[in-house]
Amino acid sequence: MMTQPTIPLDIRQCANGVWSTEHGSTPAEMQVMLTVNGESWLEFMCTPEYLEALAVGFLYNEGLIESAAGIAQLRVCPAGDNVDVWTVHRIEKPVRWRRTSGCAGGMTATGNDLEPHDTEFPAPPRGLPVHFDDVTLTASQINELVFGLFRAQRLHRQAGGIHASALSDGRLLLLSCEDIGRHNTLDKLAGRVLLENIVEPRRVILTTGRISSEMLQKAARMGIAVVVSFTAPTSLAVQLADYWGMTLIGYAHGERFKVYAHSERIEAR
């Protein structure tokens, strides 16, 4: 059973018609069962790192627990392919799981079935403040945080092909997580915040992955004011960010970025 986040292997390479063998590595991909109060719920397709945080963060982002105090017992089985979670109070297994737009087969029981042309939007998830009047950032701060996420991509430098997300107070990166699934990176961040009792203000999430409506919902659940992606947001994510009062930034790289919603928080200096 794979227990390391990257797997070493020999790779055959062809360059200009010449074959060679190089020693490299590839991201590990595992099926990990989430078992809640003795009942199998679903399987994560994930990178085997921070599995306890992945399970706890998933339950939190789904609105099924409110804090680490809701967890009675938590353990990863010796084989590394199952996370057992026992909660203080019984929680009901969702009747229907909805496959997300994410890589690695993400699943959610929350969210909505809105189409881009809809005009009625859901209330923001519990955890999202009504106003973020105290949150402002400069363009140089955004650029520095983006460079910080580049530097934090430990597994990506080893093997490539893996997403990263980071949590920031607006000045420093507080935590970063990597996974083959972009949704998993946000669940791991949420779980680490709970399990490690991170109390610093959480204002910004940076991610290498596309911001879909499910990614924005996870960020909102964590009380994030500003979401920054290396790539694009979807149309529904833009609409929800505008409605929920969240600043949404895409295509952040080099010294440039694009602001899709609530640019008033970003000062151009």
C-alpha cells in the first residue's frame, strides 16, 4: 500500500530520437475510505499526506461538524487506506453525493444546482462573515503571496502533476497543502486549521487550481475574504463571489493578476 506522497521510479525518456533512463518520481494516488461512526461514507482519491486533516476538513466544509471539538476519535488505519472518524454527536450520512467538477473525483453533498443564468443565489455557508470591511491588500502583497505559494510547492518540485493551496493572514502564508485533487487541498487546509488550532486571522486562500463554485464554497465556509488562483474561475464562481462579497482573483502569476469580483479590496501599489 502506498504511504508516501510521491513514488520513485525509473522513467524512459526520448529526446531528439535518443533514448535514456532517468530516475524520477510521480505523485501517489490512493483510494482512501472515509468511515464515519463505523459507517463507510465515500472514497477519496487523494495524495496520502495529511489524511486526518483531509477527513476532518471535508466534514467541516460540508457543514457536518463545526470544530475539532466535534471529533471524539480520529485515526488512519495501518494500511493507510481508511480514515476512521467518530463524532461526539451523531451525524447523518447525506442521502445523495454530487460529483464535483474537480479532478480526482471530488464529491459533495452541499452546494447548489444553479445554472449561470439563474438570479436566485443561496445564502453563504456558515462561517463566511457578512462583511469584510477590514480586509484590504496591495497588489505587491498579492504578488508576494503568489511567489510564496510557488516556493511552498514541495511535492510539485519533486514529481509535478499536483495541486497546492495555501492559507494566509494577508501578509504571511500560515499553512500549505498539496494533493492530486484541488478540492482536497482546501479540505486539508480546513482540517489542519481545526486540528492544529490555528487562531491567526484567515483572510486569503491561494491555489494553483481552477476556482469552481465548489472551491469558492469551501473558501467561504472557512471565512475567506480573498481567493487567488493561478488559473481561471468559472462563471458561477464569479457570480457567487460577487453575491457573497468575496474578492476573486485569477491568472495570478509574475507581477500580474485579474480581479473578477470585488476589486475594491485591492490597492494598485
